Amino acid sequence: MCHEYYALPAVTPISGAAVDSEDLVLESADGTKFAAFLARPGDSTGTGVVVLPDVRGLFRFYEELALRFAEEGINSVAIDYFGRTAGVGKRGEDFPFMEHVAQTKAPQIAADAGAAIAHLRSPEGGSCSSLFTVGFCFGGGNSWMQAAAGHGLSGVIGFYGRPGEGRDGSPGAAASAGKFEAPVLALMGGADQGIPKEQVDEYEAALEAAGVKHEIVTYEGAPHSFFDRSYEEHAETAADAWKRVLAFIASNK
């Protein structure tokens, strides 16, 4: 599993930043309605980010992260994966998310991400001209895969995503690198027991072979889910990761 239900992203809110937010229900290309959360800056940079959560789907951690992006002038939509199987309502800590992950397919995630991207490009979403995805764990791998989904993205970012085969048996990021149409940022934990160094090395080699612009950063001693405010011993790592995310967006928009 990834972030706990009461976890918060390791980004300090900017005091006095002018942002607004709202819960959304978006519609995917197949007619599915799914939950999302939009955060808008008072002074937009024309850049937008779609946030792809971990296996829990949309919950407070990712709503807070969307707000942190908005404080940086970046329009952000955090999406849920489970509109097809669990509806659009808010969920508690006891939500059996793994039952729904098992029913979630990569093409559905790409379609839902596409709906969020379209919303960010619309006037209601900020009329964004430069779009990125960022994801964590389950969302990390799926964020990278959006580079091959024809969305016209400026970049894709993944925290501790698995670059191998997807949970639904679909090809993962390493196998799909030749289809990528956007730069890649990967932020990995050196002490992540679920993602061995060999997989990360294979992913980097695939990106290099495909000629994809990329940056892969592995933080020595950092565990899976290190981007968590409660992990005080990894605060410097999380701060560096956030700085790299913002720099990646600024340099590729």
C-alpha cells in the first residue's frame, strides 16, 4: 500500500496564497462519471497538472497536493480511478480500495486522465496551454504511461512508481518507452523494497534507448511513500523532490 488515509504531502502550505478549489464530477470518453478535485491559483501561469493518486484513489492527501500546486500558480486536478465501480461519493478509511484496483484497467485511467486534461484546457479549468501528470505508487506508473496516451503533454512525473507490467497485465513504462511523447521525471526510494534497483535501471535504459528526455533520481535510504509529512527523517529528501518537480515543470512547459 502507499499513503495512509490521514497522511499529508510533505509540502508546507504557502501562507496567504490566493487559491480556490472545488469538488468536480468529470465525464470520461466512455460516459463514466468520476470524482475529481480542482485547485486554481489566483494568478495562473497557464500550466496545469493532473494528479494521479495511489491505490486508495482520491482522498485528502491528493486534494492537499492539488492545493500546493495551485499555491505555485499551477492549476491542478486530482482524479479518482473508481467511478466505474464505486461511484463519485467521498469515502472513508474503511473503503476496500484493493477490490476496485483489481477492476481498474490502463485504458480507463488514460481516458479519465484525458478528461481531466481537457478540463484544465477549458476556461473553467484555467485555459492551460502546458499540461503535466504527476502520480504516486500506482499513480506513478500510470503517470508515466500518459506519455504514450496521445494527450499532448509537456511532461510526466512519477513518485515511486513501478516501471514494469501494470496490475491489469498491461505493458508498463519500461516496455512502452518507445511510444513516449513527453519528458519523464522519476523520483524513487533507494530503500523501496517493492521496486528493486534492477527495475529502475531497466527503465532508465529503455528511456535512453528510445531517446526520451528523462531524469531519474533515486534517494539513498528513502522508503516507498517517502513524500509524507509524518516521515520527518526524510524531510530533506521530500523537499528536494518537490523542488525537482517544480523545476521539471518550469523547464518543460
